[in-house]
Amino acid sequence: MIQPRDDVALMEGYHSPQVDVAVRLNTNESPEAPPEGWSRDLAAAVASVDWHRYPDRAALALRSAIGELHGVGPEQIFVANGSNEVLQTVMLTYGGAGRTAAVWEPTYALHSHISRIAGTSVAEGERADDLSIDMDEVRRVIRGSRPAVSFLCSPNNPTGIVDDESIVRATLAEVEAVDGLLVVDEAYGQFAPWSAVGMIDADTPLVVTRTFSKTWSMAAARLGYLVGPAQIVSELEKVVLPYHLDALKQIAGCLALGHLEDMNARVDRLVAERDRMGAALAELPVQIWPSGANFILFRPLGMDGASVWKGLVERSVLVRNFSSMPRLGGCLRVTVGTPAEDDAFLTALKEVLA
Ligand SMILES: *Cc1c(COP(=O)(O)O)cnc(C)c1O
């Protein structure tokens, strides 16, 4: 049988088990369904789609609406099927054979995975012991490997740590010095106190990615985007498949932007709930990291992470198991859910740790 490319044969796929449990707090989805008005409007819109025609290839209405949200024009917005497809398009455009991407671990696994799939070498730097970005290490990796693309993730998945503006600025200066591109993945940007979107400028090699999967309660829709210089957006448009964004998804995104207040209220509820959960975890024998996202990373003390994960599953609570990952030994990550889901998690965790 034909074998895949040598490098693909050696790769592991992306694993995030979908287990059937009552309380699913493992993939950082929104615990709330989208606003009812959105679902109603979308159902009505299905009837108006010209299904025998290709969708608007430029997705202009959607890009204009997203641009308005960020105070930029549609020429600065690139949209795709989830921000993972945005990242893939960035790597197909700016990565590839003979080029390098830089990441600082532990971070979102797809940054290095997508880079490798696009044929890009990956330079892996380390974060500091407290899992924050270490600028000496950023300088060492960028000056040593001269990456075409460097990734920051703020708030970082799976740690929840927000990079200060000074970190993003200092990294950008290093990236500019090697003629590279800085990608700041802000999948959880709305939960954080600041955003790098304000730093975007026509002459600055910086793009920021966002998604509708988390804040916008639309993980099933698969919609994500990038804000960046118009010149970069037009290069990405050359690479992505024509008509990649179907007509209904374009409408779904536009309609969602009409419910901004509702979405912001969800963010406020989740942030309050995250802080309540953080305070409750602080009372238990676990180590926790400060989170600017809709999840919390924690490490049970005196008990191994895999057993705690299993004990939670037995109580019908699913969290993400990072316990065997390098640098995250024993760690688990819990998504902030509804107050009832979070109480179920906290009760189960107390039982398991007792
Ligand atoms: C969830 C996530 C994404 C991807 O989400 P999509 O559903 O593909 O938009 C991207 N980056 C990070 C850090 C994430 O956690």
C-alpha cells in the first residue's frame, strides 16, 4: 500500500477524546447555546440561500462586519473554517520547505503540528518555570533559528497565561529583525484584559487570530479569522481554496455579529465563573495557574493526574488530561462551564482528592 510522506508517517494525529459524559469541560467550548434570536434568524436564512450558486468567494459582507468590530476594513480580515484553517493557510503561505516556525512550549499543540504538515521545520523554545514567556529564550530561538513565523498564544492554551504587552512588543522587535511574521493566537482574546489587535499596522509583520468557537458559542459552525495588514491578507487569499467558506456559514457569522451585547454578557458571566472556580480550586490540594481564558490549568498535589482524570470520568465529568505531556506532568485543564457544571466538577474533584 502507498505510504504517506515520510514526515507525515512519523506524525501523531491530534487527540482530544470525545467521551460520553454528563459534564463536558474538556474542549473550552461555550457552555451556553447561541442566543435564541440567532438560531431563529439562521433558520430563516437557510431558505434564502441560493444553493445552486457558489457562495461569495470574497465573503465580503462577513469580512466587513468583522472588520467593523475591530475598527478596520474588510481588506484587513481573512476568514476561514475555524482559526485552525486560518493558521494552516498562514503556514502554507509563509512556512514550507526550508523555512522554520518558532513556538515556546508548552503551548497550543496545533501551532507546531500545522507547521510540520505544511513542511515547515519547528524550533521549540521553552517557557520559564512558571510557564510564562521568557524573553531571553525568545531571543535565543529567534536569533538562532531565524524563523519565518513565530507563534505567541495569549491567553496561552493550555496554561491560561496572558502575555503582557511588553512581551508581545519585544517579541515583535526580534521578529522584525529577522524579517519574520509574528502570529498572536487570541482564540481566548475576549476573556483577557488586553488584545494585540491594537498593534496591527500596514508596515508591521503582525497578525492576530480569533475564533467564533469559544466566546461566540459557535464551535459547531467552524468559523475563525485573522486581523492583519492588507498585504498579508491578500497573500493568504491566493493560497486558500476558492469558495472555502460556504454560504450558510457566512450568514451565520454575520448574524452572530448582530448579537454583540449578548456575546459580551456571556464573556462577563464566564469570567465571573472562572474567578469563582479559581477561588474554589485554591482551597483544594492542587496547584493552579492564573488564567485570562475560559479554562484553568491545575495540578493535583499528592496524587497523579491520570488517576484524578479517571476518577472524574467515573463521576461523569470530563476534563482535558495533560498529565503525560512534557513540562505539564500531572496537569489537568478544566473548561469553565455553567455554575451547575462547575459545581459538579468541584464536588467530583473533592471526592477524588479526598
Ligand atoms: C480552540 C483553539 C483554536 C482553534 O479553534 P477553531 O475552532 O479552529 O477556531 C485556535 N487556537 C487556540 C489556542 C485554541 O485553543
